[in-house]
Amino acid sequence: MDFQSLWTFPLDDEAVTREELQRRIHSRRLSGGAYVNGCDSLVQIMSRVPLLWPAAAFCWLLSRLGAGQPLYDVIARNRHFVPVGQCDLTCREAQKTGFAGKEEV
């Protein structure tokens, strides 16, 4: 596996746009080089970590039943994170209460 930041990833080909990268996690299949995203990308990543095989099987099943991508989209739309090194006093107070804010893209 080779992880790359969406902010520094070169977008040489037309297969994926920066907006798509912001909306969903993407990965490239080793065989054929086709991009997959969302739940299918998580299945690819989890299938390489033996402890996550049960979760990978569950996500694969959800994906095949047509519920994987919609569920992934709901979770992705509601994700919260704080950019590294950009947390001020207000942000630290929010972290104590369990809410770190939502980045608008």
C-alpha cells in the first residue's frame, strides 16, 4: 500500500477530480490500475490487514447488496476532524466536549 495525500496527489489523468477525492476515499487497483472509491476502497484496504478481514467481509457484503456506498456517503458527509497544527483555544474547548468541528470543503 502506498498512501498519498489528496492535497499533493498529482491529477495527471482525467479518471478522478480533486472534488471527488474530497468527497470519498479513493484507491487504485493493482491489477489494471482502475480507481475504486468509498466502500469498495475500504474493502481493498481492510482486506490487506488480517485483523480487519471480518469488517472487510461485512463491507463487501454491504457493497454487493447496494447499501455500502450510500452508508459510506452518510458517514463521510458527517465526518469531523481538526487539521494538524491549526487548533486554537476554541478548538481545544470543543475537543473536551467531544466535538471537533466540521471542515467545510
